[in-house]
Amino acid sequence: MTIHDTHPFATGQPRRPLRRFRGRLPAPVTIWAAHNEPRPAGLTVSSVVVADGEPGEVIGLIDPASELFEAVIGQHRWAVSLLAHDDRQLADAMAGLAPAPGGPFRLAQWRDTDWGPVLATSPGWLGARLAAEPVETGWSMLVRGVVEAIEIDEGVAPVAYVRGNYRQL
């Protein structure tokens, strides 16, 4: 994992118009996590769509060079945890933007599930099974999963990300 020397949505730097447009779209803040040996793999993912239906699906854009992508391809299963406003530091660490001595999974409490680790304080989570081969999309891989499990905590509000800042909902 790499700690980047610049923030991907930092202001004052010349950015491509499409990236600036994307930064103005409110995005969910989730952690996708999967079982992997010798330790779990996880990544902060904000390019997420949940498609209702029979079956329901979760779709996301994942870095093809990430440990998470390798784990999803190997295991065909993963968990998606929503994050709350208090989880901002964890989101940055999972994205490789903040240090995480010993790894980002040591920064919070996790529950083990059949799909992967789930943040213990998450406002909600779902477990997914790979629905199709990932497709190269831009600089990412589009990953589709059939939703097999879901839990929601109505008492905790999720967080969103807009223009480089976390926003409590």
C-alpha cells in the first residue's frame, strides 16, 4: 500500500475537468474487505452503485493493483461496510492517504463474516458474491456482485464525500 503525497481531490491543483466534475458528486464512503492470506484485504471505495432487483447487486470501481482486487478475484466474495462520520481516519488509511502502523485493520474493531471483515460500528453492511468477470473501466475495474446478506443500523448515519471533504448525513 502506498501513502500518496497529494490528496486526490485537493483544491488549488490543476485537475482534469472530468475529475473535477466527479469531485462535485456526493459519494458514499465504504470499505470493501475480503478474506486474504495472511491478512484481510480492504480498500475505501466511493464509486459504488447498489442496484435493487431479484437479485440485488452492488457495483464498484476498484483499483486493479490493489490487494482487495486480488482477494475479490481469488475468493469471489467480499463485504461492503458503510462508514460513519467518526470513521474518517479509517477511510483515509484504507485509501492509502494516511499512515496505519501495523495495517489499517488495526485501527478499528471488525466482525468476521462469510464474506469478509465488517466494521463493527458500521451503519450497515452487505455481503456480495462475484456476479461476472470484472471489466476494465477507465483506470479501474468494474466489479459486480450479487448481494447475499445485508444488515442496517438505523441509529447511525453514514458519511458522504464531496470535493475532498467528508460530510455527515
